[in-house]
Amino acid sequence: MIIYGAGLAGLLAGNILRKYNPKIYEAQSELPNNHSALLRFRTSDVGTACSIPFKRVKVSKAIKSDKGIIAQPNLYYSNMYSQKVTNSVLSRSIDNLETVERYIAPENIISQMASDCNIVYDYKVNGLDIIHNREKVPLISTLPMPTLMKIIKWKDIPEFPYQEIWTQKAIIDSPEVDIHQTVYYPDPNVNYYRISVIGNIVISESIKKPDADAGAHIMTALYDDFGFRANKLVGLEESYQKYGKIRPINEKLRKEFIYEMTSEYNIYSIGRFATWRQLLLDDVVNDIQVIEKFIRTNSNYEKWMHKNGT
């Protein structure tokens, strides 16, 4: 078995499908570092699948409005927020501000997930790889759909709407902090759209590259919007994700491409970007388990794919 991509979805597949001794091909020279964003999960399924303990917490959320902090859903701010982060008006996480139970992954989750995986770095997939593999071994692709379309020279590549995001993460060195809270920022004049505190770590997510004073802006937000003064942030690091926020493409074309990849090339697409649909890593666990059944039985894939679109 071969897996394309050593991001979170690829590593998750490598763990769940470990009995097949999969080889993971990654284009970069090291593990991708584009997931410094929020790693909060609805369930512990990802941790269970990878034998990694997650921490169960209660998460509180609020919105920064022109009237201050509000903790009730608001259509005006929800739609403003959606347009800010996706340039469209769609349902987003800001629509639900209830305190919820979530599971937090450890800081080193990516290295833990990769520890038992056979990863080949600096490997760029090409069309010959895919053509020569036909009928040989199953391929699991986490490559973004537009990337795979270009590799195989798909007949009609559509426009893929997306929004880049930048993430900054730092440790709140003092005072002692151990909370789990998120504030949304719908105002289009504010660069960041969400700031979260996870334990003693603060994460700021932006739609534009942060400026040199971003650390100071985060400290100001912690005081103005979270209500405490951070005396010091340490280890501030920045990451970039090209396909940070994606928007839908033609559904018929999307399903047609996914199905043809499997029927013609023995490629099974998993993950948000490979299937180009809104889903969380929690959902990918089930997708991988279902695809494993299809690989074993090689039956009913078309029926399931047309129903679920992946």
C-alpha cells in the first residue's frame, strides 16, 4: 500500500492501515509544519486510532463585536465572519457558541503519529507513478484535489476557491494559565479571525501574513478580549497553509473525479483537501475504515461513493 502525503490525514491513514505496511511519500524534506492551528477534536477517535492519549476539556467561545465581547450567536456577526474567512456566506463554527466538550491532542502529536510510519521524503509524485501502479497496490491520496488533477492531466480542471491562512502560536510564560477558550473576530479590518487559548498556549489565525508586531497584538487581545494580562510570550512561531479555508466546487464534477481515480487508477482519496469537502479529522477516521473495507472486498465502492461523495 502507498500513501501520498505525510500531513495529518496521511499519517492517520498510516496508523490505521499499519497492518498493510504502507509506505508514505512526502514531497517536503521533513514533516509538513502547516498544522499549528487548532487541534481540538470532537471525539477521541483520532487518538485511539494512533494510540495517543488525548485530554478531555470544556471549551468556551465568544465573539468580539463592536459592542465588546458577546457569548450568544448573532446572525450579523456570523455572516460577517464567514465572508471574512471564505469570501462567501456559509455556516461556520461561529454559529454555535455553546460551551462544548472537546479533546486536545498533545503538542507533539505529529511526531508521535509519524514515529511508526515508513516515510520517504523529498518525493514528488508524477503521472508515471500513478499510471505504472494501475492494478498493483492500493494508493491512498491526501494530495489536494487540484494538485492531483494537474498530475494526471485531468480533462477539465475547474477553479478551486480557497483562502490562505497564517497561524501564530506561542506559550504564555506568565502568569500561570490553564484555560480553553476561543474568541472570533468578524471585523474585516482586523487581520486575525480567531484567537484561542489552549491550556497555556495561545494560537492566532489570520487571513493575511501577520506583521512584525503580531506578538504585541496577541498580548493586547488577551488583555482586551480574554481579560488577563500576559506578561510574556515565548517561542512565537508562524506557519502557513495554502488551502486554509476551502469553498465548494461543482458536486457532480467532484464526485466524478474521486470515482474515476479509484476505478481507473486504484487511488482512494481521503481528507479535506483530497476530497475537497468540509470535514474534520474526526471524520477521516471513519472514511479510512470504510475505504479499508472496500480495498479488502473491492465491492460496493461506487454505490457508497455516490451516496457519500468520498
